[in-house]
Amino acid sequence: MTYKSPVYQVISVPIEKVKPNTYNPNSVAPPELKLLYDSIKEDGYTMPVVCYYDKPSDTYIIVDGFHRYRIMLDYPDIYEREGGMLPVSVIDKPLDHRMASTIRHNRARGSHDVDLMSNIIKELHELGRSDAWISKHLGMDKDEILRLKQITGLAELFRDIDFGKAWLPAEDAEADSDTDFTG
């Protein structure tokens, strides 16, 4: 018999039949949760929620995808658009293996490489995208975009930045100062 991955058998499940597990240690900060909402709003559900089907209660217990599930519950526009149906792939494993699956899913997401993210910011800038556009579509704040621009070292990326005049060169500061700090 040939193995077939659960993702090839995604089903549409009423969200009322989907329940969170009691052991997921993962949490998502509000900015990332907003970005997840934006992603689902713009792209739709591109990944199913991984669940275990509990036959006695006729419910689907989440193994991975709790925050995708929460988006549908928390945002009426997503719920309505999707007709209250959540894409689910089902795994059939005992609790200990489901717990291990949850942790593997969480840890496998990894993190973004700073140099690669800097290059993406540079390329978006070269394509004419503003910091405001980058902030909105990539879920970054102004400081994060600035730090990533600094890594590339290209002065061109700072062309539209309005720098403050919060400091004076040392010789100008001395001329303006009549206070002796030496002692």
C-alpha cells in the first residue's frame, strides 16, 4: 500500500466542529496575528488546519493551525467569505504523537534570515515600493524596515528619510556651551 500524505485529502469542516487542543505552547504576538489575518484576507486559506478526528464527540481537535482557526472565529469577514468552513487535513495518531506533531510543526517554521530579508527590502525599494507599502504588506514597523535597510549599506535606500537635527558636531556643541563639565 502506498502512503498518501494527509494534505491530499483536505476536507471542509464547519468551524463549530473544530476545537483547540489543550497543550499547544505556541502563541503569536498581535502584530503577527494581524499579518496572518491580512494573509488570509488577501490570499485565502493556503494551508489547512491539521486536526485529529475524535469520533465519539464528532469534533476535530487541532494539532496545528490554531491561529488560522482563530482568524475565522475573530474576523466576521473571513467567516462569511469562507461560509464558516475551515480547510482541515486529518491525522490519525494517539495523543502523545499528536503532541509531538504540534511541537514539530511549531519549531519547523524557523525564522527569517536577516540578510535575505534585507535583500528583499532592497529589491522592493528598487521596484518602487514605499516604506508604507512594505510595512502594510510585510507586517513590519518603520524601525524594522530601517534596520533592514541599514544592513544593506546602500545610501539610496535612505533617500526619502527625513532625518532630525538632534545633535550637533562636537565643535559646534562646544561653541554653544558655556558650561564646564570637567570638574
